[in-house]
Amino acid sequence: MKPDLRTALARKPLVGDGAMATYLYQLGLPVGVSFEEFNLLKPDVIADVHRQYAAAGAEIIETNTYSAQHHKLSRYGLEKKVEEINAAGVAIARKAVGQNAYVVGSIGAVRGGAGKNIRTATVKRDFEEQIGVLLDSGVDGLLLETFFDLDELSLALSLIRRRSDISVICQFAVEDAERTHDGIPLPDAFRRLKSEGADVIGFNCRSGPAGILRALEMVPQNLDIPLSVFPNAGIPDYVDGKVVYSATPEYFASSARRFADAGAKLIGGCCGTTPEHIAAISRALKDYSPTVPSIPSSEAVRPPIVIEGAPEASAEAVGAPPQQAEPSIVDLVRKRHTVIVELDPPRDLDITKFMAGAQALKDAKADALTMADNSLAVTRMSNLALAALLKERVGIRPLAHIACRDRNLIGTQSHMMGFDALDIDHVLAVTGDPAKFGDLPGSSSVYDLTSFEIIRMIKQLNEGIAFSGKPLKQKAKFVIGAAFNPNVKHLDKAVQRLERKISAGADYIMTQPVYDPELIERIAEMTRHLSVPIFLGIFPLASGRNAEYLHNEVPGIQLSDEVRRRMSGLEGAAGRAEGVKIAEELLDVAMAHFNGIYLMTPFMAYEMTVSLTEYVRSRCGSLAGN
């Protein structure tokens, strides 16, 4: 009769199994489905994977229950099958391997790397439900794997300990070898988990063998607790339409003995590993006896980058005081009338007119130039690139729109990190018009984030925390704007929505264009209580046809009957002149109530917004004298 799992782990290194989901993908099963549901739909397939790993030498087999929790299963409409799927996962594994291997119940994080907004009560409910089923189904131990944050892992461990003294393995997914994603130093995290009743602590996923070896360097040598490692098979690549992993079984074999020398008592594989990788580990650990620890230094795992000819930083440069920060748009608008002008990025590769307009607007003393992010889902030049050019060539502050439509969470954070690196710190968060209505209707709309969520996530970067929850090496400094459409039937409800954006972290507001003086006064009255400044939108009309198009076809824009009458039939210079006149009349009303003015340039006719910017500047003196 084999000893209990806790005793076995104390004696010698045990071989864990390898990946389930990525191996099923390699076997031809589809992605985008719940692999845990295969416990019910394809139990023979799951059982065969377990048998393959056991035959390869795995002494610990994980149940196919990693994501079998209420919240995660609800994505597939399976939330009512939590008990059935988990119980089946244990039964399949037990029948497949019998008493030849230990069966441990796999439990993944509920929040994961980007689930910060999931309530703790929801996390607790999901853990309690899954833990209860796995324990009642007769597992030999529980494996808490791919956890990003210490607090969530600690919560799951505490719920287990309230019910059972069963062996528990706790594993972090880390990228930074020194800390967990919520910023806790690894030595502190390991000590806390040990004190709370963990039997084994270690790492899985996110890194290949080299990265996890580096993470092991941070584990205190006197911790006196078994360690576990389940690395990925290297970094995934996309080749000939398939995701492939490059780390070979032979490489895993050589890494296995180094893991064991470093104190690992449970060694398996995560994403990309197969029965061949596990067989290699098993062969490497056969008749294992410890040697001198050979964990590579940090420099060996991640060699320093030397740039030929790069000058060394002088002591004076390192210790130089920071430059005085330029006042933000919010700082300016609280003191005086401030003008933001929108200039559309070009739809082709010629930026000549765009740059000329930017220079003219700077000369007119516009405070910032704002650029949409493919507005109306029409493809235009990157506003990130243009923002950098504006700073370098024109010397005017750029303010870039960030739409939720075009980038997933990865792309959005990457985009924001690029803005920060270029010191472009003023942005406007918008939802973005659906892609199917633009010039590439076959493209997809991403919408990983709502406008509320993207504001919160960008604000999180200002706290030095990535979208995933991982701490960054420094804090961003974004000044974040939110959009407001007052051209609605129920303005009070629109203001309530605006209040939610402010609660999410918006620092200022930019409105859709308004063409009714009475509406401007209503907006001022109904937003008087708000704590952030509002930039009222004014869009000079270029012609009668332009007026009708905006009124009838562009979401969020509504012209008054009077404005449509005045613009009716006007084209060319006459239309532009009347459009500027109407805009000046609207500015007279707006400037009496708002310091913030947001001008939009029609059809790159920047002469119109230059004229209106100069009009605001000329009116500032007369207003100050009143």
C-alpha cells in the first residue's frame, strides 16, 4: 500500500503529469470550448490522456477540473454543472490510473490575471463549491495552480483547511522572479502560505524551465517545505496556423535534475508539455541523488543587454532633480479658458496638411490637439505615431483618443505603455463605433473593455499596476478624459452615466458637439455639482449637406431646427462662413458657463478652427473684464 501523498513528497522527488488543454489541442480538439466539459462529453479521451501520462512515469495525476468553477463555466452556459463536471473529473482519473498514481484535484484561480473586478464573495462561493465536490469525490490531494495573487491563493487554502487536513499544493504563476503579481516578495508569500497550512509551494505556467529556475532563486533555503515546479514548454509560437512550443523533452530532462537539486520535490509540466516531456523527466529522475545546487544566476538566465557605444550614466545625471512638470489640461482649465482642437488623422500616408494644420493651431494658441482613434470605424493613421510627431515637430500637447473597439486587453495595455514611454499623457477613453459600420466591415470589434473599464484600467497604470494586476516598475501619469453625449431625450440619465465615469476615474469630460444655446445652459446647470471640468464641444458646420449628414447619420450629434434652417442650401465658402458664425454664437454662450472649449475641425478645414480658437482668445479678455 502506497503512503499518503504528504509522506511520499517528503521522501523523494515525484513526477507530475503534463498539460491537459494544450495537449488536447495538439490532438485535434477545438479551441474556444470548455475542456472541462469533455469530462461529460468525451470521458474516454480524458481518460486516455491520464493513462498516457501515467505510462510516461507520472506519479501524480491532475483531474481535468482546472476551470470547473461556477464563474468560468458560466461563459459556456455550464454553471449548473459544476458538481457533475468535477465529480466526473475525479472518477475518470481514478478509473484511468487506479492506485498506480496519486489523483489530485486541480483548482485554478477564479480571478486569474485580469479578474480584479470579480467580487470576493463570488470567488469564495466558487472555491467552496468546487472544493466540496473534489473532497467528497475522494481525491488524494488538492492542487491550487496558476494563481497570480497571494490573497486569492490564501483564501482558497483557508477554505480547504476549514474542511480537511488533506495534502495541498500551492502554485504561483509569476513573470517577475521576485514578486507575486500583487507585489508580495516571494519569500514573504511562501512563508505566509506555509504558516497557513500549505504542504508544497511552487510555480507553474507563464514561464519555461529557465524562468522558473530563476524564480526558485528567490525561495528561502531555510523554508523547510517541499517545492513544486510545472514549467511551460517554452514560449508558444504560431506556425502554419498552429500554436507550437519549442522546448524539447531532452531539455526538460536536463532541467529536471536542476529542479531537484534546487529542492523541488514535485516536477511536472504545464502548457505545451506532452507525455514525451513527462517521460523525459521520469528518466532523468530515476535513481536521482542530490548534487551541488546548480541554479543559474539571474544573469545566466537573463543575460544583460549591452548596447555598443551607449554612454554610461553620469552621477550627475542619475542624481539630477526632475524637471518641473508642465501643467495638465485640468490644471489650465481650472484657471482660464482652455481650448482643445480635434484634427483628424489622415486616411492615407500623406501627413503634410495635418502637420500644417497643427502648426497653424499652435500659432493660434490652442492648448492641445486631440486626435480620434479611427472614429466612425474608418481606418486612419495611428494617433500614437502622430502624437509623437506633434510633440517633436510642432511642440503642441497631443491628446489621443483610446477606443475599446480595436484592441484586446493585451493590445490596449501595450498601446498605453507606448504612450507612457513617449511621455504622451493626455488621453480620452471612448467606446468606439462598431467595426461593421466602417470602411472595413469584415473586421471584428473587440470590446474587451467598456468605456468605464478602460478608464479604471488606465487609472490602474497610474498606480503602477498592469491590467493583469502585476506590479510595474514605475507609475504612469495619464490624465484621462471621458466622453459625454448631451444630445439625448433624458439629460438627467446621461448625467448619471457621466457620474459613473467620474467615479471610475475620469479627470475631465469632453462633450459631443452642441448646437442649441438653451441646451448649453441646461448642461451647465445639470453638471454644476460635478468635481471635474467639462470641455464643451463645438463643431463648425461646413455646408448644408454637412449639417444634414451630421444630424441624420452620425450617432450622438443633433442639430437644432434653427441651425439646420440657417445652413440649408449653403455650400463652399458661404457654408463655411455661416458655420463659423454659428459656432461663434455658440461660443459666446458656452464661454459664459464653461472654461473648457473643445473645437472639432471639419474635413481638415483647419482654417475654421484656427479662426474659432482666435475668437476664444479675443473673447477671454472681454470676459475677464466683465
